[in-house]
Amino acid sequence: MLAVIRSKPVLGLALLTQFIASHALAENRIDTQRPDAPELAAYGDYEVGTRPLTLVNPDQLNVLALDPSGEAPDPLPTYNRELEVQMWYPSFPGATGSKALRAFLRDATTEVDLNGQATLWAAPVINTGAFPLVIISHGYPGNRFLLSHLAENLASKGYIVASIDHTDSTYRTQAAFGSTLRNRTLDQLFVLNVLARLNEDSASFLYGLVDTHNTGIIGYSMGGYGAVITAGGGVTESSVAFPFSPPFGTLGIHQAGSDSHNNLFDSRIKTAIAIAPWGRNFGFFDAASLEGVRIPMLYVAGSEDDVSLYEDGVKAIWEESVNVDRALLTFDNANHNAAAPIPAPEESYADNPALGFPPFEHYADAVWDTVRMNNIAQHFSTAWMDLYLKGDSDKRDYLDLVPHSNDGVYATNDDGSFSDEHTYWKGFANRTAKGLRMQWLHAGESAED
């Protein structure tokens, strides 16, 4: 169909109109569970609510107002930085209402419905105590719904989840890359501080619900870059002066070894998952700067990532975070979209003249099925966050695995119990743990050890 649209404009317009009409009620499910989904991908016992919050971080450096061709203004310009944040949370049982989230596609103009299990504006649960917090940070460009499959899945298991629309990085606000480089970590920490205040505010729907002292970060691509910095990994001195870094050395706030960077670390953040983190591929991180990472890290990557790179990118970040326990989950033959993005909305399949490609490419992988990757991400994110934020030591069995899934042996006794020879990945049904690697390095351990 797409070839016809390109080669015969009149017929193509008719076909495109027919496509839009036939998909006007597109389901665009973000909660699909395949029959071969690993065990911990399943939704939890809580019903889920969701609602947006508009937050304003006052007096922030206005990177977009800096002219790199001139002299540094004194004082540097500031503005009130507005962030839209989508919250997912365990909700009071039996809520009714819309479950459709309105979101823009990669083209920044097409708005679609995303359907999941969360009910908009549902009342939160009561008298349950506080839940650990997970902050989600999208790529460049992206939006707060790009990892919504993961957000509502975790909320159903007893987490408060906050997914940020990073201003200057969303599909509709995409601007100079320097803003993204400076603001990712600052946005994550600001949202953490606001949620801590809302937890103490009796007028807030989050009152008493958010255990900010047990916080995890999940970041994808540039969100992963921010997560690495939030975890303590500073940027290099050379990166501060890169042409696309914010002007006048203003990225120096994150430079490894600087007082400003050391003072940013927040002990309430206990762990992070960085999916395809960007930065090592352009020299923003190196072995010395990554020594600053202070919390356990799960890195996730496709072995064919051509954006953040693999060997000299994500894998190198994993190897060089030498002072913490860290794991690397690899999707063999997957590219940069491994695990994180929601399934491509049906409306994204059509060619987009403004982009020069179908928005589908922004979400999908050439080899792996997206729902399959989402289910695997839900499984391992649950195990990781339960271990490090809830102290559930039983979840370690889902993480300490034969390094290459293809080498696992599925072996049972006559009564159906697992035999001593059984080494198959825990939580995966027979014949389903394929094409994956889970590698561990512990604090003080290098890849050569």
C-alpha cells in the first residue's frame, strides 16, 4: 500500500483516506500479554489509575536563550521550566471511566488513543501505606507515553510511577539538543522533590502514597543518559565544550569530579535501569567518569544499536561502572528500539511526508516483535525493582541466570519438578528463552576478571 501512495498521488490519497477511516477506532493496546510472556510480565493485583500533573521548576537556565556565537550574558537567562508528568498509581477497586490516553505520534501532529488497563482520574487506594517510586524518562524526541506499557504494569504491582514530558525533548517541543543534555537529570531530581512534597500534602491525591526514599529511575536513550548522570556518572571535561553541548560551559554542572555534580547525587534513589543509554558513543562518558556511578544498575541494549552503539556504547558503560553491582540485558540482533517503546500505533503505519518515513520506524524493531520485547522488559523491570526497592530477595533468582539464554537447559524429573540439570532462565516457559543475554559484573569487578 505504501508503494502505491508514493508512486500514484491520486490513488494514494484515496488509499490513505481509507486507511485512516478503517483505523479510526484503532485499539493501540499497550497492555498486551503474549502467551509466551515471561512470568513476571503479568499484571499485578492492583487496579491502576492515571492522571497528569503540570509542574513548574522556577528559575532554571534557559539554554534556548543562549547565543553560542556571542558572549556569555551576565547574568545567564532563566525561565520557569514547565513539565507535564503522567502519574500511574494503584487505584481504588472498581473505578469506571476512560482508559484511553491521548498521545501524539513521532510526527508531532497526529494524535491517537492508547488503550491500557489504567483508568483516567481513578481515586487512589487508601490505607495501604506508601509505595516505592519509579521515575520514567523518555528519549529524544519522545513523550511521557512512550514507555506507558511499563508504567502501568509496574503500578499494578504496587509502585507509584511518574513519567516526564521533558520540555525541549518531546515530539511537539523538540529544540536544541543542549537543553536535553543539561536538563535530563535536573528534571528527574525536580520531579522527585515535588513528589516528596505532595506525599506530605493532605490536599494531594498522592498524600501518604509515595515512598520517595525508595526511588528508582528508568530511562531510555537520552533518558538513560540522564539516569547514568543521576546515578553518579559524570560527563567528561571534553564533552562540556562539544559544539552541540549547551553554550558557555553550562554542561559543567554534570562534569565528573565537580562540586556541582557531586552535590546532585540523591541518596533516596536506590537503583536505575538505563535502556540504550546514549553518551559513551560520543565521549560524554568514559571509564574515569563512570567510576562515579553509585547505585546498582541494570543496562538494557540491542546488540545492533546504531544510535547509542553496543560494544563502544551501552556495553562499555556497563563494563566501566566499576564501583557498583550491575547487569547487562542484551537482545541479540535488536536495534536502538529494544524493549522501551510501546507497540507502534496503527496510525503510524502510513507514510509521513513531513518526516520522510512512516512514524512506525520510531517504535518498531526490524527483528524483534515489540510486544515480546515489552513483556520481557516488564518481567525484568519487576524483578529488578522488587529486589532493590522492595527488598524482595527471592527476585534475585530471576536475575542470576546462565549468561546466554540459548545455553539454558530445561530438565525435569518424572514428577514434573525441575531436575539438578535444569539451568533454564527462571520465569520463562520451555523453548521461550531465546536470543537474550544476561551478564553480571559485581562492584570492583571488570570484564577482564
